[in-house]
Amino acid sequence: MRNVQKLLFIFTLCLALSCMGSAEGLIRVFGYEGRDVKVPCPYNPGYESYEKYLCKDNCDYPDILITTTEKNKTRFFIYDDQSTRIFTTTISNLQSTDARGYWCGVSRNGKDIYTEVKLETRKDSCCNTVNTIQHIEGGSAAITCPYDSESVRKLKYICRGNQPSKCLHQAMITSNSPQKGRFKLVDDGQSRKFKVTISDLNLNDSGSYLCGVQSNSGLDVFSATVLKVKAYPHKSSTVKPINTATPAASNDLIKGLPDVALFSLSAVLPVLLLLLLTIILVHVFKNKCNKVKDTEIIPNCYKLDFADAPDVWGGEDVYQNDDAIVMRAKQGTMKQENASYRFDNVYGNEADYENVTENEDIYCNEEFHKALRK
């Protein structure tokens, strides 16, 4: 009885295999959603001129997706390279529902030849875990990328963004070419990590980066890093332009000046004002006396007596005229009447004179004139 059951099982299995024809192994294919994927199907010599196709499920007529006779159909395109004996079917705009089993078929008299295909899809983004690093503008940053022990001799690379499907094609640097501009890749097989160094950082270097390790079967392995570059502090400070139209502009200018400049300005300004005031006073007191307007000496002039104070005017006394002394102006020159008067010592110390001569300056003292009148 058991022998009959075994024979029945073997017969059923053979019948099922005969419906599918012979199988030539399993082809595993991986693709990213929204991108294209290629399904390569090799075949044996002698079948170069035979029709090929890609099908699904039981490969009945409705299950055939495309044949080499049609070549192009909706999202499918097929190409037969007879020199390599591989026909390739491209599926565009890959969807998650495309993840399933397929068959590569070669038509022939009797039973067709089939090769099983397993297609897997993934989202075109990475990754669940993201490493974040921060650096200052003008410095350097190191992005560390780990990998497993089986990938020591495999290709490593890095790209910007977070789309694995484009990463290898847009790689900035690879382990085969480890130096390029500001980027340098160093692979340490002992620690199973490769490090990418970016020198002379600028603000445009901020963003997402993907480290990729090429896989011989299946999709490449990736790790994600986000780099944040902060502006250098001194470069970020700016002084606002002066706008004299409104008072608010002056306030903006003061706010924009560095603290050291404001401190220096506040310290120097009082000294400058004091110096300017001193110069004005010296000029007024030194030039008010003996000031001639046309042919008359300005009246109300008094001698400045500072007692024993030091001579700040360079050895000369300062006098002012009280009474107008008539002076003659002839032929552009000034002549004075020759006269000399002695008065009592009003101050009790020295004899006081009023000299009106050609060779001496004009001195006058209001007290002397008062004594003369009396």
C-alpha cells in the first residue's frame, strides 16, 4: 500500500514539473520603489534564435508580461544579447506590488525552458538610524562608516542625499579613488570601518550623507550621517551701514559696532572735547587784546592778573584796552602818538605806565585812567 502511495506522489510531482518545463536555478533581483530594475535571464547555447519571454504565476498566456517578439510593452522592455546568451527584461517605475516570483522562459518545441526569478523591492530612502555631527566653518569633519567582516575587500563609497538607488552613480569618492579635492577616504580593515574626511568646511557642506558598501548579491549596504556646519563666529558679525536720514539709523550703527570700539570711543571723546575747549580759550584770551578794527582798538580791555600763577602764554602778559586810543593810519602803516604818562602805583607793587609810542605795544589799564581823571 505504501509503495502505491509513493508511486502516486512521484507521478503527481513529475506531472507538475512537466507543466513548468525544466528549471535552471533561481535568480534573485532587488530594486528600489519608483526606480527601474533589470532582470537578467541566461540561456544555453543553441537557443539564440528562439523566442524568450518573462511571465508570472503559471505562465499561461494571460501571465506572459513581455516577449522578444514584442520588445516593448507598457512598463516592460526586453532585449536579447545573443553574444552573451542573456536576455534582460527591464521593469520601470517599480512598485511594492511588483515584489513577487517570475519566470524567464525560452520557447521551444515541446516543453519550454524556465528559470525562476525572485524580485524584492525596498523604499528608496535610508536609514532608520542616522548619526549627526556638528563642526565649525573652516575646519574639517570626519564621517565614520562601519561595515561587516564579509565586506572588507568590497567597494566603499560616499554620496550626498538619502537615496540609495543613486548613491553609487553620484559618489563623491570611492575606495578605488580615495583622494579627490577636499575629500579623503581611509579604509581600516581591522576595525571594519572606513572614514571620509572633509576639509575646509563651508556652510554648503551641511546636509545628509550616505556611506555605501557594494554587495555582490542583493542591495548595497548603507549608513546615514547628517553633517551640520555652523558659521564661524567672527564671520557672522556685521556692521550695519550708516543712514543719516533717521535717528534710528544711528542707533543701529552703534548696536552694530563691536564692544571694544564703543569703549574706545567713549573714553577718547571727553579728552577730545576738553582739548578743543582749551584751544578755543587760549585763542580768545591771547587775541582779544590789541585787536584792531579799522583804525580803532576795541575798548573794554582788561589786564589779566593771575598773581603768582605761571606764565601760560609763553612769556608775555595779556592786556585789554579800556579807552579807545586814537591811531593814525597812513599809507597802509600804523603810527602812534608819542606819549608817556606815569601814574601812581594803583596796585602798590609797581609803577604803571601807559605808553603810546611807535616802538612799544599799547597798554592800558582802566584803573590808571580813573586815577588820571580824579
